[in-house]
Amino acid sequence: MWFDTHAHLFLLEGPHTVEQNPPVTFSEVIQAAIDQGVTRILCVGIDVETSRRSIKLARQFPDRVWAAVGIHPNSASSASLADWDEIVELARDHSVVAIGETGLDWYRDYTPPPVQVEWFEKHWALAKELGKPLVVHCRDAEKDITEILSRWAREGVLRAVMHACAAPWEVVSRWLDWEGIVISFAGSVTYKNTKFAPIRETAQHVPSDRILVETDCPYLVPEPYRGRVKASVPLHVKDTGYFLAKLRGVSPEELAAQTTDNAIRTFGISPPKKGY
Ligand SMILES: [Zn+2]
């Protein structure tokens, strides 16, 4: 049984619409994943509207789908303080098990860096107040993220998922010195290009009690579907999971159990019921 710890289910509509005839609905995508062993999904908001929709999906699929609420660094430039008030309100919902997606993105320039840092800090304060983990996006920003995390770790209990990890092992090994950090791998770990080789090296080294797996759907379609389908869906977490299992020399069943246990612990959700 797999846990897709990072899915933007609401983005499967519009330009990323899953190519199927007749078109599939969110419910069908989720049900298909559940029926085929991806029994748990964290739906991650990127702004107020999608955070609200994530909660709605979580309510529709109790004990299967949970929500994370936040303002993505690339959405932060268009967010207002009223939006933040709403995130703070939504974050208290019982289906919300993490705060984010937040973080720093130095690859895109949708939001000026100081503004991104300011929003990242807001998310941290909220996560700390509510005792929920952060979901962190780190793109070409390893150095600054490490500095910020190190400061936070000195200030209090730091709990965070480093999502779609693309950082080299020398950086990730530092992150892992902070107890509450877990590392999540997406489809990019399966990519054959040499530029993705450091992700594989990192994925070999992360201890078995600190690793998660995700799709980041609709992005990062894993091999063997890369270039063949338009959007990834939660079901694809199994392809990334099988790849990781082989890379780490464990059975897929073992990796599924480890990553699911780690996610359940990280998000503080109730332990599995029989048959889940
Ligand atoms: Zn994401």
C-alpha cells in the first residue's frame, strides 16, 4: 500500500487534463489509485483557492486523502494578507496535516526573493504554532534553505518534508541532522539524464526511516511514462516506488511499508485500519 505524499490533484484539470476518453474526474483518479494500491494521498494547495479545494477532496475521501494548505513561493507575489488570514483559518481544519507548499524557488522569478523568504517565514510560524509539519519546495535554493532551516532548528522543533528532493547528498545529509526532516522523492529520481544522477545518489543514502515517495502530480511523470503521458497521477507513485526499491536493494513491498509508515508518522495521522 503506497502513500503519495505530494499531489496537486486540482491541477489535473485544465492544461494538464489526463488524456482519457471520456475525461476522468478527480474522484475517478483518486478511486483508481486506491483500487490499485495507492491508498493514501496528501493533496497540497498552492494558494487559497486550491487549499480550499484540497480540504474539500480530503472530506470527500476520509482516511484516504488529507490536505496541506499554503501559498507556493511562485504564487506568493499575487497573494494578499487577507489570503494569509484565510490560510491560517483553513490550517486548523482536522483534515489539514501539513502547512505548505512553501519554500524558495530561485529558478523562477515569479516572486522577488525577499518576498519568498517573508512568506516562507510566515508558514514556519504557523506550522510551529499548530504543531504541523511544513511541506518545503526547494528549487536552486539549497544554500539559503539550509541557512533558514538551521536558524529554525535552533528556535524550536523543526518538522518538514523536503519535497521532490533534487539536492545532492552532501546537502541532504546536513538536513537529516535535524530530526524532524524527511526527504520525499518524486518521478525525477527515475530520469536517465546525467543531470538527475545526484538525486539517485541521495536516494541511495537516505535512511529508511526518513524517506517518503510522491508524484507531485501533474508534474514529474516518472519513467517509463515520461514523454508518453501529459500528466502524472497518484497511481504513478508506484513506478517511482519500484524504481527506488530497486535502487536501494529492497523489495517494493518493503519500500511501500517503510515510506507509508514514515508518512503516517510525519503527518500524525491515525495508524492504518485493517484492509488499508
Ligand atoms: Zn508541489
